[in-house]
Amino acid sequence: MTSLETSVGMLQRDFSSTENTESRKTVKALPGKCLGSLSPITPSKFHCSVLINAVLLATVLGLVALLMAVHPTESRIPETRLISSCQKDWIGFGNKCYHFSDDVRNWTSSQDFCTSFGANLVNFDSKEELNFLERHRDSYDRWIGLRRESPQHSWKWTDNTEFSNLTEVRGAGECAYLNAVGISSGRFYTERKWICSKPSSYVQCAANSGSFLHGVS
């Protein structure tokens, strides 16, 4: 081997040795550098993290509340309520339906007409109901459901319950009717218009949508 080749070989070995040494130093230094790059958790950073999480949670809850407000029917059960339902030509008031006739009949025939509709000549037990009947009387004398056997007997309704003497009944007749001065009495065969009444039927509906659910008698 020539002296030139020997020198080249030595240079190669020295270079390889130097390169390997530097590589090992770099590898050994990496863990320290990586650990040094990770900042320690300080109290101020912890508090900042908690604050950020709280803000994010509040934002999510706010969005949920907004969606519920925009679409309330999707997240709530509709409330229900009862409304009165009266058939055609009958008027609802309170928990009853009323029919004010256009025809005239005697007291007995008027009661028969009401009975055919599952009703009776009207009875009432409050001033409010009496005022309602007077407003809808249309200036006509109208038979009501009060009767008595004679002036010596007490007034009774068609279901035989006693009249509460809510107001005075004028006259000496055996059947009562509503007129411009209140309640008067006359003979049963006199022909007048009349008023029927019966309990209302009810339908249950959703308050939010107004849709009917079912009927209750």
C-alpha cells in the first residue's frame, strides 16, 4: 500500500469517527431539549384554562336555550284546555247550552220540544245566568222551567228541585215566564216563545296548536 492510500484511509476513519461522535451527542441532547420546550403548568395558566372551559360551556348552554325558544313546540308538551261546544242554533254560556225559540207554544208543548233535544225548559240558580237570559230574550215573553200546582204551593223546576227565590215571581199563574219586568206567571195553555237549556258537551284541545283531541260529555 502506498503512503497516499494510507493517508486517505486515515482521513476517512477520522471523519467517520467525528461524525458518529457528533450524532451520538445530538441524540443524547434531544430529550433534554424536548423536555425544556415543555413549559410547566403554573397557577395562572390553570386558572386561565378553567375560565376558557367555563366560557365554552356557557356558550353551548346559550345556544341550546336559543334553539328551545325558536322551536318551543318541539321541546314542550302542548297544554290542553276544555272549551264548550253547543250544537247549531244553541248558545253557550257557562257550562250550559241554551235554545231561544222562534216558534210559540204553550208551556207543556214547549217542555216537550226541549225534552226532544235532551234538554228542559231553562232553569237557573245565579244572577249572572238570569242576566244572560234577559239579554237574549229579544223583548219576547219566554217560558222557563218553573211551575207550581197552585198559588198555595211552592215553585219548582222541571226536575222537581225547589226554586231558591232568587227573584220574585209575579202573578197567580201556575207556570212562569221571563218578561221585561223579570219573572211573571200565567196559565199553562197560553202560547209564548220559550228557552231550553242543557249541560254543555266539551271538547279538549291543545292550547298551543288549537287541534281537537277528544270529546267529553
